[in-house]
Amino acid sequence: MEKLKKLWNDRSNQLRYARWIIQYTRPYIGKIILMMLITLAQTIMTLVMVQVTKTIIDNATGGNSFVNLIIIYIVMIVGMQILEIFMSLFSTILNERFSFGIRKQIYEKIIKSHWMDVRKYHTGDLMTRLTSDAGNIADGIIGTIPNIIQLCIELILIFFMLFYYSHLLAIFALLVAPVADVSTWWFGKKLRKLQVKLQESEAAYRSFMQESLANLLIVKAFANEDYSMEKLTKLRENRFYWLYKRTKMGVVTSTAMSFSFQIGYIVAFAYGALQISRKVITYGTMSVFISLVNRVQAPIMGLAQQIPKVVSILASAGRIMELQNIPLEEKEAKNIKAERIGIEVMDMTFGYTDEPVLKDASLKINPGEFVAIVGESGIGKTTLVRIMMSFMSNIEGKVSYFNESGEVENSNAGTREFIAYVPQGNTLFSGTIRENIRMGNLNATEDDIIEALKLASGYDFVMELPQGLDTVIGERGHGLSEGQAQRIAIARAFVRKSPFLILDEATSALDETTELAVLQGLQKLTPRPTCLIITHRKSILQYCDRELKIEDKKVSI
Ligand SMILES: Nc1ncnc2c1ncn2[C@@H]1O[C@H](COP(=O)(O)OP(=O)(O)OP(=O)(O)O)[C@@H](O)[C@H]1O
Ligand SMILES: [Mg+2]
């Protein structure tokens, strides 16, 4: 009841979700209807088979021939099997297409929205929406909703057929319906609550295993092995508790259901036997009673089971729509000529929260300049770079790029074309070293890659690896040293040959000689880019034309 009330109060949202689902489903409507028609044909065939069975029994008891009817019966069984095979293949394909369609849409949305808006979500949360929520909707559209329509049609057809043979039994079967529906609703509600608890405990248990495996080194370094084992055991016990409760509830529910089935069955059986003894009906009609009473109850039970599923489909649609509502980042069509590029930031204010990190900050870097940015840890250096890269959506003030011909373009997703960026921290992907470098420029030739690697002082160590550029590295560059990973990330930026280069603590893990070599490589880049270097090291400053300092939420010279 509470759930119903909640649904009712939230009806405008639920309607929005439902409308979204309908709109999304439109291209698949034809195929879904075809599927429903086939299931309907199956229902009608089973009803015809009931009728045929009756005639066979009546003919047999009346001493008439029934061979032809048996043949018809067998042909129908074979036909049903063929339809069944077709249906299961068809619905699997349709489900896969449908769920991939939704996944692709969400993935595209995530990739093409502002980084900051998406980054608010936990990666695990995004993954859940991409996988289980999308799957839930697909199951709902391909399975649950056609099923509900199908069950309703089935119920009406069977009811009238039963009504034709016995008014009394038909009405009795209908009376069982509300009782069965209310009880399954009640049990279902309890079951759902337990299911949520079980899923939560399962998530906790899994994340613990995943996280401790990913940080195995820390577990060992702090001698946490026994502690980890104990924690795992506790989490498993918690999971087991909910699993046991859920299973107990499931058993009670299914027992109650089958019990009400049995009652219906026994009533039909006793009533049929009574009618036969009074010679009011034939044995054939008796077989109709028994099978139809069974069949009329199946859709009633089925319908009751669909209600929680509909609730969960709408919930998933809501979670997906939340992502759909994130605005896409603007990418302006017109790019200024990217010869030599400078940047101007004017009265810019930005904060991750209400508290700004940078306030009314201004700076200008002319084309071709080498500029260093310094400032204590946590002051906003990386944040400034993210703003220049237009990763954030809620910036006050103006950030624009300009070239030597005086053309100006406000920063947007498109102006990232001008920039080659080496982010702070290890940002390599799993895969080969070549693949990692090529991500900087998908059109790079082998020569371009080698040249960039040489300028980043990474060529020698890569060539010493047995597989060279084809060496496969793990997540976040696992298999390379920090300094080696940094040089690959620098080569990835160099290969882009962009007019503007941003290095965020890109050489922090390098020794002085290697760092010097990288900076000299940087000077040799052709064409020579404008360069913004964030650093804590004084030694780098001698390579720069100017030094900017972030202080008191402003950029000062
Ligand atoms: N995603 C985020 N959400 C909320 N606050 C953030 C986020 N990222 C950074 N901050 C905060 O913004 C401030 C500036 O962070 P930023 O990463 O720009 O510092 P930084 O100057 O690059 O420091 P470091 O030298 O340590 O790299 C910090 O106080 C930090 O806590
Ligand atoms: Mg930083």
C-alpha cells in the first residue's frame, strides 16, 4: 500500500519515465508486437489443444474413431515446439539489441558530457546504470510488458472458454484471483525488501574483495592479512543471513501459491467428478475443467508477479534519465586557425563547491611563450588547467584562445584540439605502449611515434624491453616504473603536435638528468608549442620565460 501511495505521489515523474521508455521503445515496436502475436498464437493453440483432447476422450469413450485427431494433436505439439525455439532465439536477439541500444546511448552521454558533471558519480554507480539498469529496462520492455498484455489476453480467453463449459467454475476461478493477487503482492513486497538487503550485503562483500585485491600491496605492507580474512568472513556471514531470510520467504511464498493452485485444482476435480457421477458432463468436459482451471490461475499468478517488476523498471528508467538530463558539452563548429596559440583568462571564478578555488583570476599567455605555474599543494594549479581544458561547466568569467592573426575563440570542447595535455598522476591504459602513445594522435605513423618517444627520452628504455613498442602494460601502467610511465604519457602528448602544451607535474618522478633531457626535447618540438608547465621544482624555471604564481585564489606574476 505504501509503495502504491509513493508511486501515486510520484506520478508525474513515473509518467515521465514511462514516456521516456515508450519513446525509446518506438523503433522496436514492430518486433515486439510480432513477438506478442506469436505468443498469442501459442495461447490459442493450447486452447485448441484442450478442445481436441476433449473430443479425443469423448470419441474414445463413445467408441468413435480418433486417429485423425491424434495426428492433429501431434502436429500441433511439433508446431508449438518450433514456435518456442523461434521465440527464444528472437527474444534473445531483440533483448541484446535493445539493451545495447540503451547502453550505447548512456555511454555516449557520459563520454560527451562535461567531465565534472559526470565525475560526481562513482564509477561503480555509472557501471551499475550502464549494465544492470539498462538490462532491467530491456528485460522489462522485451519481457515484462508484453508478458502483462499477453497474460491479460490469455486470462480473458481462458475465462470465457471455461465460462462456456461451466459458469460456476469460471466464477470460482475468478474469485480465487483477488485472494491470490493480494497475497502475492504482500509476499512480493516483503521479498523485494529482503532482495535489496541481500544485494547490499552482496555489494559490500564483493567490493571488499575487489578493493583488497587491488591494494594487495598495502594489505601485506601493514600485515593486514588476518584482519582481511576476518573482515571477509564477517561480510560473508552478513550476506548469508540475508540470503537465508530471503530464501525462507521465497519458499513460503511459492508454497502459498502452489497451495492456492491446489485448492482450485481440487475444487475443479471434485466438481467435475460430481457432475460425471450425475452424468451431466462427459469425461472430455471433465478434462477441459481440469486443464482450464489450471490455466486460468496461471495468468492471475503471473500478473501478480509482474507488479514488482514494473516498479523496478520505472526505478531503473529514473536512474538512467538522471544521466540523460546532464547537459552535453558544447563543441563549437568554427575553430580559429591553430597556428601559434595563446590563452587569455579574464576575471574567472570557479569552485567545486560554493567555496571558490579561484576567484576573479586573470592571466595571459602569448603564443610561443614558455610559462611555469607554481604554488603550494592544493592551491588550484590542476584546477586552473581543467578550466583551460573546459572540463568544468560552471565557470564565471572568460577563457579564450587566440592566434597571432588576432582571431579569438572562447574555450569549449572543440578548443581541446589546440592542446596536448600531460595530466598529473599515472594516466596510462592497459594495452601496448604503442597503443598508449597513439591515443595522443590516432593518425600518427610509426615514425611519428618513435620521434615523440625520443623527444620524451623514452626511446632507449622502450627499445630495451624485449617486445619494444609492443610491450603490454597493465592498468595504470602496471609493469613500468613511475618515471617510465611519465615519459610514455609525455610522448603521448608530444605525438599530438599541438600548438599548446600543458604539463602538470609531468616530470615529477624523473631524475634531474632525464628531466633535463625531456625539457630539451620539448624545445626541439616542431612547430614549437606554447607551453604551460606546472611544477614544484626550481630547476625547471630556468627553461621558462616567465613564472606565474597562484596565491589567494588569484594568479600573480
Ligand atoms: N573533484 C573535486 N571536488 C572537490 N574539490 C576538489 C576536487 N578536486 C580538487 N578539489 C579541491 O580544490 C583545491 C585545488 O585542487 P588542485 O588539484 O587544483 O590543487 P593543486 O594546486 O593542483 O595541488 P597539487 O600541487 O597537490 O597537485 C583543493 O583544495 C582540492 O581539495
Ligand atoms: Mg595538481
